[in-house]
Amino acid sequence: MELKIAIQKSGRLHEGSMQLLKECGINISNGNNQLRVKASGFPLEVFFLRDDDIPEYVQDAVADIGFAGQNVVAEKNKSVLIAEPLGFGKCRLSIAVPKNGNILSVQQLNNKRIATSYPYILSEYLQKQNINASIHEISGSAEIAPKIGLADAICDLVSSGSTLFSNELEELETILQSEAVLISTKRLSEEKQELLAKLLFRIRAVKKATNNKYVLLNAPNDRLPVICNLLPGMRSPTVLPLAEPGWSSVHSVISESDFWNIIEQLKNAGAQGILIVPIEKMIV
Ligand code: PRT
Ligand code: ZN
């Protein structure tokens, strides 16, 4: 019994998908550029596909699970379950208009033309906003549409914003935040559900580790209460005596998101010799 997973063959999600599986202890050798490969380290068979096709394959249970962008999952509107956000492939789907033009608000899109590869998400959004605009479906390079007179606005994915910038466009409104997600078919056998639970356990341990750092520091004993207060850790910080009397070493885990903030507070509280170490896996 194997779980069949669909991942992007090549493109922006390919590396992240392979990397995540690798960190879960799953190795995939695709030296011969095959479309279907058996993995080692987990009972998994990998299908390499175009990202656009993944939701349908998963809906139809040709693949049991898949890694795809939320943007694609929402646009294709297939009947699948979203099991887990994966933390890579982050971007947003935004409406953008020419800089210094006359469209300053979403309401001003009424009776305008919008070019996009996301007609379904966009039409749902416009309907909710009660805006009557015409959608020009294109398969890519939306950013040139206003310049060549094909549309008044675009609706496309943005990550750094440099594509918009170099085409003299600016974001008017973000309509969807996206990242890669694990989707699963609604028709998983009990055995396969168990395999998926095992895979999710590994994925969550990897994600938790990526989002956290291990911190070690030295502190005078009289500063320990303040410092430990700043470092809740997984249960509470580990405090060990140093060879030098009156000093201790403190070990704990801090989250990536408030990392710099906490480091500054630790320094101000008298911590010295602060070391930050990556965590490989984290099981709580
Ligand atoms: O061949 P296949 O169909 O599988 O791939 P594809 O060409 O359709 O997709 P691909 O590989 O370009 O993107 C796959 C997925 O990556 C998308 O569906 C998103 O979920 C995610 N992703 C993350 C992005 C971006 N960031 C992104 N920046 N997909 C596309 N872009 C494009 C965007 O369309 C625009 O042209 O990058 C440009 C904007 O980038 P910035 O950095 O200039 O803002
Ligand atoms: Zn695609």
C-alpha cells in the first residue's frame, strides 16, 4: 500500500515540494526525468504534473494527495480537502492598475476590463463587491495587458512586487493570500488515511522546526528571573550552572516571528554569549 502524491514537475513549487519531502526523510530520485517515481523512506509514489492539473487529479483520486498553491486550488474549484498549509510558495493575488491613472478604488473598476489567468476567483470577488467589470482571460503575462490596451487593470500573482513595478503598475487590492497547501482526495481508504496522518506528523514536525530556533545564552544568576520570563520555551527554559560561580547557561526555543525582538530584550536583560541554532525537527 502506497500513498500517491502529485507535485509540480517544474516551476516555482517544485523545489519547495522536494525539499519538504526530503526533510520528512523521504527521498525521491528522478534522474531519468520520469513522470512517476517510487520514493524511499516512506510508502509514497510521486507523480510529477503541471500545477494546474493537480486539484483535478486529487479530486478524481488518481493521486491521493497533492501539493498545490492555494491560488490554483481556489481557481480550479475542485472538490478536495485542504489538509495543511506548507509554508512555501507564498504570494498574493492582487488587482493592479497603471500608476498615476484614474482608477483609485475598487469601485472605479465598474465597466472596466480586467485581464487575468484567474477568472473564477476574480468573478467571485467582483460579484461580492457588486462590481460590473469584464474579465479578459489570458494564460500568462497579465502585466503587459494595460500597456498594449487590452485591459484597464490586471489581476495577477505578486510576490516581491518587482514585476508590477517594472511595468508601472500598482496594487489596488489583494483578493487572496496564498501559499502551497497539501490537498487530499475525499475518497481515502482507512489505510491511506493512516499513511496520510503519518506524513502530516512528519510535515508538522519539520514546519515547527523551521519556525523555531534554539537559543543558548549565559547570564548572571540574579538576572535569571527576567531572562526566563522572556523565554517560555517548550515547557520552561533549561538552566544549568556554569563553572564560573554566580553564572548560568540558559537554553530554550523561540519562534522565528518574534526572534529579533526577543534577542534585543535578552541583551538588555543582561544575557551574554547568545547563540542561535537551527532546529532540524520539533515534536511537541
Ligand atoms: O508549468 P506549470 O503549469 O506547472 O507552472 P506555472 O508556470 O503555471 O506556475 P509557476 O511555476 O510560475 O508557479 C507555481 C505556483 O507558485 C503558483 O501557482 C503560485 O502558487 C506560486 N507562486 C509564488 C507564484 C509566485 N510566487 C509568483 N511570483 N507564481 C507566480 N508568480 C509570478 C506572477 O505570476 C508574476 O508574473 O511572478 C510574477 C510576480 O512576481 P514578483 O516577485 O515580481 O512580484
Ligand atoms: Zn500552471
